[in-house]
Amino acid sequence: MKKAIAIIMIALAASCTIKNDIDYPLVPGNITDFSVKGQLRVEISEANRTVHVELPESALASSLEIERLTLSDGARCEELAVGDIIDLSSPMTVHVRTYQDYVWTIFASTRVAAEIEVNAWAHHAVFSADAKGAQVPGIFQWRRSDSSEWTDGEEISAQADRFVFDAEGLEAGTDYYVRLTLAGSSSSEILFTTEAESQVANMNFDEWCQEPYNSSGSKLSWYPAPDMSVGRVWDSANMGVLTLSSTCSTTPESQFVAVEGDGKQAARMESMYPSFLGVGRFAAGNLLTGDFIERVLTPSLGARMYWGTPFTTRPSTLKGYYAYLPKEIDHDDIGKHPDLIGQTDEMQILVMLCDFDSPYEVNTAEGKFIDQENDPSIIGYGKLETSQATYAEGENPKYVPFEVKIEYRDTERKPKYVIINSCASRYGDDFTGAVGSVLYVDEFEFVY
């Protein structure tokens, strides 16, 4: 009997050493839905096993009530239940179990209550936000509206109670979102749109048309436009010149152009002294964005013109080509520049971005002009002035490229109008210059 019992006990002991080869299936343990009372949003990452709860600034992170909790099929979590009050003032670790044990981290961040101001240009934008009371550096982040990937700016400290950062490398005419992040907490996202790379119509001066000066049609005036139905974007002093002459001072040029090609044209401006029966007035060849209003006969000969065409973006540079052949100044019709007689004439290419409520009215007969140095409506300003000839008398016009840098006197305001004025005689507004000075311009373009 003792031998039988011993055999049985040995058999039982042997059975305890048999290996359990049963493999449990790999079942993910995920949190698929989660919310606490008063949250702004939640972001669940199964890959990282994290739950990020974003709270408003008024929320008490140490006392949050769970409103929703959903786990993947077959999973359980003994540390969490709907209705529980949890503390997310620091990250919370929980275990989601199936056949395996999965460690999840739940953490909260407080949305920064920052009102972000955006000054968006074409390829950069200046972000600013109130930094009063901020104890840590801030980071502005931005993304295209059609992308979820954020770009981080440099970490910045407050200056004069403001966070300010200039984000570069943006695309023109594009929607973006921006937010401010402090110590891992982010503000609400602000939508903004960068400026388009706008151009003025017919800046290449390829399109021209004619319009009768008088009812009989005996005189025709040239306009840089496909036809007059599009309105006057560009104009000149031609209508004033034709009062005393049969020849326009500003005309299209198809033989000498800066860029060759079918249908390519340029603008040619020649300073003249139109007269009739001994009555005349010096007229500089010019071309500008605006509209010739009327000829003025009293108190002296001149013209009324509107300067400016609607324009709302902020380029950095005006570029193009010009050719110039100046003569010696032989006219100072109203005696404003007697010391210039006999000196070489100068050309001018001028650009002004302004926020006038309407085009600026110039009256040359009354001496009414824009105060280019001091007018507060001028936001951006640039000009090119030279007496240097680009070719000699008897030679074909030789174009040279130019770039006029636009200096902004105010970087916050946006323009309503742009004034571009090309003139064969710089002091033509004062009826001073040289008869026969010729300026060609072609292929203007704004650079952003």
C-alpha cells in the first residue's frame, strides 16, 4: 500500500512540471472615447497610448468629472469609470487590460486665453499677443488651413508686455491658422490670409487704344488699355497736350521694346511745348495710374487729374525697364526753377501706396499736388530719378533694368490706392524741363 501511494504522489508531482503551451491572443487595449465635464476638446492617440484633454482657462484640472469613457472590445480599466472625479493637474497613468496590460497616460493642458493680432503680408506675417503676467517664453505656431502640420517659430520672451514674432516663408494668397503656445498649452487658433501678389492691369504696356479728342474725331488720344470699356487704369497728359497740339506726348512703342515677342509694346514719353497762336505751356511726357479729368485754362493753363488706381496689397519692389535720352532744360514756364535752365533734364519713376478714401485730385494750374514727403496717407514710397542717358542721339533706345525699393512709413496700415508715375521731365509738374527729352518704360512688375 505504501508503495502504491508513493507511486501516485510521484505521478502527481510529475504532472505539475508539465509546461502550459496555451498562447493567449494579442488583443489591443485602447481608450476609444473619453471626455470630462467642461473640456474644450480631446485628442486620443492609440499609437502613443495618450489622452490629451484641452481645458478652458477657468477649469479646475485637479477636479474633473468623467462624462464619457469607451474602451475597445474586451478591454477593462479598473481605475476609471463614468462619474469619477479625477485629478489631471499632473499626468495620470492608468492600465487598460485585455489578455495583456496596456499603460495609458491621460494629461490635460489649459488653452491660453490670448487674442492674437496678425499683420499678414504676401510672404510673411507679424504675430503679436498680450503677454501681461506671462512667466514663461511663448512660441507662435502656424499651419496652412489644408494641413495639420504645425510650424514652430522661435521661442520668444515678452517685450513691453507683448509676444511678437515675424513668421517668414509663407505662401501668397493662402489661408493659415496661428496659435500661441505657453508651457505646452495653446491658445485658440486664428485664421488669417496672406496677401496676394497683385499687379496693376497692363503693367507690361502691351495694350493700347485710341479715343477721339473732339467730336469731329480730327484728333485722337492714346491710352494704355485694350479699350476704354475697362475704365482708366493708366492715363497721361495727352488730352491736355492735344488742346494746343496735334501730337500726343505719350504713345505706344512697338519697334523698340525691352522684351521681344508677338504683340509686345512699350510706352514712349516725350516732353513737348504745345502751343497755338503763341500761347503754350511746357508738358512733360508722362504715364501714371489715374484719370485725366479736364483741361484747365484759368487762372493759368494746366490740367486736373485723379492720381491713383485701387490697390490693396503691399509689394516690396517695383521693377521693370527704362530707356532715357535727356536734353538740356530750356523751359521754366512759371519761374519755379530758374537755376535749372541749361542743366540736363531728369526722368522719374515714382511709386506711392496710399490709403486715401478716393483718388487724389491734382490741379497743375493751381499748383495742387501731393505732399510726397509729409502726406500722412502715403504708406509706402519709392522713386528712381536720374539724368543719365542710356543711349546716345541717333542710336536705338537701349533699355536698362531697374528696381525701386518701396519704403513703408507705416507697416500696419494697408493701402487703398497705388500711384505709379513715369515722367520724362522730373519737374514737369512745375512746367520745367527740356523739350525733346524722351523716356521709354516697359514690363513693370511688383515684387513681393
